[in-house]
Amino acid sequence: MNGSPALPWVLLAAFAALSGSILPAAETSGAPPAAAGKLTVYVGTYTGGKSEGIYRFLFDPATGSASAAALAAKTDNPSFLALHPGGRFLYAVNEAAGAMSAFRFANAEGDLEFLNRESTGGAAPCHVAVDRAGKHAFAANYTSGSIALLPIGADGRLGARTALIAHEGSGADRSRQKGPHAHCVDLDAANKFLLVADLGIDRIVVYRFDAAAGTLAPHGRAALAPGAGPRHLAFAPDERRVYAINELDLTVTRFDYTPATGALQAKETLSTLPVPRQAGFSGGEIAMHPSGRFLYASNRGHDSIAAFAVDGETGALRVIGHTPAGGRTPRHFALDPGGDWLLCAHQDSDTIAVFRVDRATGRLAPADGVITVPAPVCILFRSRLPAP
């Protein structure tokens, strides 16, 4: 609720467990919150300009204030980040290098120690996910349209990939869809199915994941409208729904999802824009509020964040409104574990804007101040810093 005091730690942990943003309770028993309840936030960036790699800052969920950003690790083009469920390691895709890097949390400040790097077997990996057991990492190779599976050792290091699967096909937009472009890899809560949004072929491709064997097998696929260009996905908390943001036609598509079978069925598609689509506009990120009551999507070019109310029974969407993103090219955003704040990364403004979330209505209100980070493209909350 707006203006409410900080949530007690136990309640915050319950909210955060839904998103995997903090350590499981068994691994944090007796551990104090980072910096007296503040959340540590990591930022993936594009390097080559002012950025040198992965940055970090502290965020206070009681006030919405943040510390100045500091470099956590030097690495090239860490465009997307993922946490290990054990809380001791972080993984980043190195987009220009066609690789994935593993890091260990090195100290109480949250600096990262480089462990190793492995090839993802494809060009321009743009998304990374880690399985629920922390034994495998997945990468989406955008340019080559493939997905990779890499084992994770007990020490957090990555092993050589054990699977590389290339998609085939094309889409209606000949300028962007001449071939497949795997854009995200998302695993369901049961650690059973991997969902891949492929922008180039207008499909959500589903793989069966065998965690014991460390293998992937094609399982099914769901089609979107020609030229939609699915980019990222968001699961509802109960996993009965999956929502896709479509980069090319700036829409959100709702799917009914059956966790037992991995089946997807498209139900509705809504525009993310309050105005007609224009050249230079594209969809960015999508995220579900921890309560499951609201859904958010970013519009690049239009530079706004669309908010939707989610029907509790059907999952159907209703437009709440559109909020200026507070900068240029809102490529990514993330909600804090408690669902009180939304942080939006502006790739072309070198800033992260902070918005307060009205927990009753889902509406966003800009907070004072911005966080300066060069070329930010991914935001990742981590609320505890265990001793290394």
C-alpha cells in the first residue's frame, strides 16, 4: 500500500519466495537482512561505452531510495542476469562473446568474483535462466536462434554445454524474421518444462526438461499472430496462465497453461500502447506483480509502461493505464520482492527510474530521483548477502 511502512522480514521473504529473488528459508535461517533490510540490486549492461560490466546498488523498500551504483564485476556485455537458487552465485550471458559467465558473491558489499566462462554454442545469447535445483543453466541465442543447456558444478562453475538445439523457420516480418531468434528461456516451477519465446518464428516452443539426466526434448509449441515477435514471458503465480510480450507488434498475449502437461492455449491479445503503433516502437519487458493482480509491460520508442489488471478467475486483462517510463528505451524493469516498487532501466538514458506501485489499483507513480547506471539492460533483485 502507498505510504505503508517496510514489510516485516518474514512477510518480505514470503513474497520474495514467489519470484526466487532471495535464498530459500533453509539457507537463510538466522541470517540478517542485507544492510538492515535494504535490497541489493544487480544491473546487467551493454559495455563498450561508459559501462564496464555488472553494477550493484542498495535499494531501501521502506523509502524507495537507492545508493549510488558501483561496479560489481568487469565483464563484457552482460545483457541478462540470473541468480543461483542457493544464493551464492550469479550468471550472466556475454552477448557479444557468445558465452555465459559464472560469478561468486565475494564479500558483504556484493562484489562478484569471476569463476569461469563457457560458450553457449550460438550467436548473441540474450537471456539466461537457472533450474530450480541449481544444477543447470539455460541460454537463448538470439541471432542463431538456438538454446543451450550447461551444467553447473557444486562450486558454481559452468561446465561445457550438454545440449544445443537450433530452431527452424521464419516469420512474416522479413526485416526481422528471416530466421529463428530465441529471445528468452523460462522454466516452470515444477522444473519440468522449459518455455522459449522465439521472436523470429512467432512461436512459444516448449521443451521437456529432465533434471536428473540433464537433457531437453522438444515437447510442443504455441503460435502467435504473424509478425508478433514474442520476446519475454511472465508466469502467473499459480502458473495457470503465461503472458507474452510481443516485440514487433507491441501486444501482450495471454495463454492458458497446464503445468501437468506443458500445454499452452492462446486466449487473448491486447495492445500495450495507448496510441497507434509507429515506426521505431517495440515491446520491451513484461512482469507479473507478486500478488498476481497486475501485469506490466514496457514500450520502447513510446517510452512508457503499460499496466493491466488481471482477472482472478480467468486471467483476462484490463488496461489500467500507461505511465511515462522516465527515460529513453525502457528495455527492462523489475518489481521488488514485496511488490511495492518498480525499477525501470533505460538503455539510452543511462538511468534507472523508480516507481511506487499502488497495491490497491496497480497504478504507478514516479518516485523522486533516478539511479545512474551506464547502458542498463537488466535489473535483478537480491535481498540477502550471505557470507562468502
